[in-house]
Amino acid sequence: MTGPVAHKLVIVESPAKARTIGGYLGQGYVVESSIGHIRDLPQSAADTPAKIKDKPWGRLAVDVDNGFEPYYVVPRDKKSHITKLKGLLKDADELYLATDEDREGEAIAWHLLDELKPKKDIPVKRMVFHEITKQAILDAADNPRELDMDLVEAQEARRILDRLYGYEVSPVLWKKVMSGLSAGRVQSVATRLVVARERERMAFRVASYWDLEGTFDAGASKEPRMFPAKLHSIDGSRVAGGSDFGPDGLIKSKKEERVHLDRTAAEALVSALSDTTYDVRSVEAKPYRRSPYAPFRTTTFQQEASRKLGMSASVAMSVAQRLYENGFITYMRTDSTTLSGGAINAARTQVRELYGAEYLPDAPRTYTSKVKNAQEAHEAIRPAGESFRTPAQTGLTGDQFRVYELIWMRTVASQMKDAVGQSVSVRIGGAAADGRDVVFAASGRVITFHGFLKAYVEGTEGGKRSDDDQVPLPDLHEGDAVSAASLSANGHETKPPARYTEATLIKELEDREIGRPSTYASIIGTILNRGYVYKKGTALVPAWLAFSVTRLLEEHFPRQISYEFTAGMEDVLDDIAGGRKDLQTELGEFYYGSDTVAGLKPLVDGLGDIDARELATFPVGGPDSGINLRVGRYGPYLEGPDDEGTPYAVRANVPDDLPPDELTLEKAKELLANPAGEEIELGVHPESGLQIVAKNGRFGPYVTEVLPEDAKKNDKARTGSLFKSMSLDTITLDDALKLLSLPRVVGADPESGDEITAQNGRYGPYLKKGTDSRSLTSEDQLLSITLDEALRIYAQPKQRGRAAAAPPLKELGNDPVSGQPIVVKAGRFGEYVTDGEYNATLRKEDSVEAITPERAAELLAERRAKGPAKKATKKTTKKAPAKKAAAKKTAKKTTKKAAAKKS
């Protein structure tokens, strides 16, 4: 008999990657996955080793009294897998650690080495690659390197730092705010940014201003003949616009005086200009040139996936991970905008083939990253291989196709010529009847050669003009006479600072150098999952809970919540990775402090009394209003005086979806006047004979029918949320009947025969035809839109990308267990019901039309009984000298890592 055949064992992180790489390496290799981290600090008391449980620092699993030595464990669900890996290693003659080439991947490789303990006669090699193509994998196998212990130590420093922060600060939140909360070195700062922006919106004071807009006629010989222009100045003084006002609603002090027009003045000026003749005062033409955008790195990819594809950062990274593991793109966690020589040639070849030689610059374009402390700098995110597949050649579908196409377009465009054209600024002047000299301004842009814009245009936010927008102006010259075809006075209001979206929050974190780009997706996911932040459309809105948490951290942990301190810690971690700073010294200062710095531990131990009630109390409309918002155990609520003036005698719940900046004093008084549970009788439904009442609920005011006491179990009262233009103070029976008539049948599509209905959902008003939903612009359209208007909407192409989330297919009331609204949605794998926490796919016998609230609750109960969906765990163990790589460390560090084996 013959024994087992010797092989080379290759260990990667994921099963998908193992399958792809195994196919490339062929016979002689066994490729297996570690399934993510195999060791980590213990996550619960049950996982904590008995030998450290009684230690003062046992809960931390970090020996803060002895050089911050971490104690790693193999989680219970990973032990059988470790046994499997050891069995494969027993018959191997070489071990390749092929995890990702970044700090996290290097740490996984080290933990594998330390846990598997290969025999001394088995060579251990570190195999790295940036794309999963056959050539790249074969080259990586032929050119291994040693384990980089500096990267391992930097990852360990970050892990310990985050452990100390989370495990010391979170218990403070449990005691003083609410149980189950968490604090994090970067997540808490990200939450603070969102809260700070909402505070700005709450303090914002609206300013109104007016201007004049006109359509001017350049004469029949000009093309285009008509062009728009806006009032620029009056008697040499600029007319005030939105950017001239501060958040207090007042005009900012500037060297040049601004003319602030109100409605009366603006309309009077229109009248004074009724017979005015105009001439061109100046024409300024400048060449326009726009260079291509650099290829994607992690953060620019996440931002653009949000803007163009409507994907959250976590979804975009998950899709990119699958593309990487299946050999379609290069590694997606990178700070680099560099392309390899082969990638540049591949991109240039496709430019020539797809767009023509005239779009190809003479020399390749090179890009350098401007990211401070750039690490993990493999290459930019690009299509894999020495020649690129077009999206159509990949065979991909759905989200993977969309993400690949985005990356492919950006990469190809980066090797194309500049877009060139001309921008023109024109000033047109005339005299008003009252003698005032007025000047109108017009600006235009014409692109004469689109260059890279032919392949790719970057997405924009906040109404900004995209790079390929063109506004042609007629060929005007100084002294030319023009006339005003129309003039109008238009009123405007200044707007508060825009809330962060995932894209803009990622950009803000990166601009402030807070955290690492590769962690932004998980950070945003954490603050959403913890309930600190929720989404309204694409905007990130802080919950009142986040205000309480942020207030506590700002008042008692000012250094740890500081933007500058958090950014500075990244420099420290990079210095540790580069061997320029010592891990133990830096952790000691962070935890215990120094003569000049307050450490985390003394702050926690010396907190003393914290008034939890004060932390959770926020006056509405100022300290003298007599109305407070309180963050309670079951959510936010209001306290106000009763009719006799007794302070805080009346309470009312605050709707879950009411943003903090919309809780004005007037809104608070309205909620207190009609607290949840109290009903306003409106009258009797003329058809059903049932009493109609209005009341406040968790999700705002609504109207509903009152069922008789002998109603059957399956009878459901019809309900309808009040429109934003309605209030409980003014709601009438007629209004209620209209609301209860929704959803309204608008008519049938004459081509398909499908019924079109107008419905109001959690995400706004919309039309529904089969599974095709289209958003409406206002709630009033629900009651007024005609079939012809609906057909015109459906005739337009459906908006993708940054459009708001698709409305639910059906709303079924609240789940009896979670209390959350149940809706039916369309997913990638068919329709499903969800209460926001659990999703349950509809069975074959279920249909969207026929499903009842009871059946939906039953499906969710079955799903809930199975427990939360399993997530990839990040687990780890103790450091021993990493074969040859360990020789690079000092004797002190080698001793430290060897000692870790004992745990």
C-alpha cells in the first residue's frame, strides 16, 4: 500500500477564492480556506480562558499590566476547521500562506502559522497577489516572500487599541444611557460627525432672498437665439445670493456690499425694466480642459457606487469581493491609484479599439495617490488580467455586472485624452426706468472634444453640474444689442447644510484622515445597525440616542472623541507598522496617560457621578419653552406642561422617522396636544358606518376606522397616514375619507391591461403597475393623478443609480413580535416580507396579492426562530516567531510572541 501523496498546502481566506485558485494551480496543490480569521480576542466570558478569568484585566483579555499582551482564542465554531487544516498540513511538504496582502491578511497568515505549528522541515512561504488570474497566481507561487512582522504588529496594535476603547467606554454607556450600546474609536467619531451636522441644521435660520431671471433674445441671426441670464448687480453692487448668507440667516460681512432684494423690490425692478434695451458689456471666453479621473481606490469606488449605483458601502464592497475572488477585478482594498504596465497597455488597447486612436494620448497616463499614510497600496481597483474583458464579455449579471462595468469604464477612461472646449461668461447691461444700472450675467460651456467623457462621467451630489453638461451661448460680442424676451422675479430660501450620505461621510472621514478606508464600510454599517443613525432616502439622520451618547463622550471623554486625536492615532499605527514607534509605549500612553495626556483608564475610573437624566434631556425651542425631549428606555418622548401649567405633566411619543431638525417647538406642541393613544373623533364613514378617528402613532399621525367589539379576528381596520401638508388640528372627515381610499386605482394600462394604482408608502408616494413602481413628486398627486398623467410617467425611462429605494410592493401593518411595520419587497431571489430586522422569502404557495398580515407574521416568526443570519467571524491567537520572518524582530519581541503560545 502507498501512503498519502505529498502536496503543497495553500491557505486563503474564503472558499470562493480557494475554488478559483485551486483551478489555476492544478495537481500537486491543495487549496483550502481559513474561512476568515481563525483566532481573536475572546468575544464572551464563555470564550475567555480560565487562567485569566480572575485577573483584573481578564474581561479585556489584554494584560494591561504586562506590556499589553493579548490573549487569543480559537472560537468554538472554528476548532473543527483547525483540525481539518492540521490534517491537510500533516501530509504537505510545503505550506503557502496566501491571505490578502494588507495588515489584516498578514495577521491572519501569522495566526495560521502560530496555530498550525508546521514541522521544522516544512518550508513556510508567504504567497501574495493582487488579482486572481492564472498568470498572477502562478507568478505568486513562484515568487513567495517572508511574513512581514511589522504589518502583523500594526494590526495587533489596532486590535488592542479598539478593544481597550470599546471595552472600557461601552460599559459607561450601558450604565448612563442605555444597555446594549457600544462605543468605538472610529465609530463614535463617525457618529459625532453625523450629530454635529444635525446640530448645524437645528441651529440654522432660513433667509429669504429674491433675484431676477430672464430669457434674452440675441436676434434671428444667432444660434441659439434665446439664452438665460440672471441679475448680477445693481449700480455696481452684487445682488445677494444663497452663498452670501450665514447659518444665522444674516448676510455675511464682506468687503463688497451686497444688495438684498425682497419680493417687493424685485417685482418693482421687473416693472422698471419693462422697456429697457440692453447691450453686451463684456464677453470673456476661456479654454475649458478636464483631465480624466484617477482609477478607483477603495474610498472613491465606495463614493461612486453610492452616487451612480445607489449601493451602500458595505454592499458595494461585498459585490467587489465576489468579483475579486472570481478573477474579474484586482484587490479592492487599496489606497493606490497606480496601474501596472500591463494594465495601462490593456486600457490603451481598449481605448484604441472601442473609441479610436484620436481618443488615445501619445503617452500613458500615470497617477500618484495623495492619501496620507497610504498603505495596502497594491494597485488601483481595475479589471483583472493583462487584457481587459468588456462588461459584455464577462457573462456577469445584476449587481456584479454593474460594479464591473463601473470599474471597467473608470479604468479605461483614465487612459484617454482630456476633454476640451470653451467656457464663456457674458455681462449684459441696461438702465431701469428709475435710472438704476442693472447687469445680468450669463455663463455657458461648449465641449468641442469629449475625450474621456465619451467613456465615463463621474457622479455628482447636491445639484452640482456634471462634467459633461453643456450650456451653449450665442456668439456675442461687446456692444451687441439684445432684448429681454421675458423677466421674472423669483424668491429663494437658503438651505441648511446637507446631511451626510454614505458617500459624503466616507469623503469626510478620509479628508479628516480618520480611520482606514478599508474599514469605512463596516463603520457605517455599525452605526446604522446600532441604531445611532438611520437612513432617510440616502441621507444619514442621527437618532436622538446618538445625541445622548455623543454628549456623554464630548463631556467626559473629550480627547478620545476628538477628530484630531483619532486622526493622529492613524499616524501612530503607521509608525508602529514602519518600526518607528514602540507598540507598548504607545498603548501605555493611550490607556494610562502621561504627565501631559489624560489616559483612558484614569478617565473611566474617575468619572464620578454622571447625571443620566441630564444627558438624555434636550430642551425644545430653548431652555424656557417648558418642553423637553427625553431619550428613554423605549425611545424618545416629549414632556410638557398640562392645561393647568403643571410642568412636565404631559408626555407624547416622538415618531421614529421624525428627524431631529424637524422637531420644532410648534411640532412639539402639536404632538403634546395629541399624544399617542388619544383619539380625535371625526365622524362616521358613509359606506361602512364605522367611526373614523385620528391619532398619533409611532410613525406619525394617521386616521383609522374603529372596529366594533364583535369584529371577526381577520377583520382589519383601514388606516391612512396623514399627508405632510395635514395636521391633527385641522384634519376633517372628508380628508380622512380620501386617505382611507388609498391605494387608489388610477386605471388600466391600455397595452398590458395591468392595473395602475397610486399608493403612499414609507418612502413616499408612488405608482405601481405589476412589479414596476414609479415615485411621485407629491402626496397630493395620489388623489389627483389621472391615467394619462400616469402613462406619461411610465413612458419615461426608469431612473436608476441615486434614485430613492424602490417602494415596497405591499404594506401589512405591524409585526406582533417586533412591533415594526411589515412590508413585502422584491429582492434578487424573489419577493419577501421584512420587518426591518428579519427577512423571510415567500413560499411557492404565497403571492404578493394574496398574502395576509397573519401569514407574513408567521413567515417572520419561522425565520426569527432560526436566529440571526451567520456572519463571517473575525477570530485569532498568540504570536510566536514566524519562521524566518521572526528573525527580523528584536529578542524582546521574539520572547513576547513565543509566550503567546501558552494561551
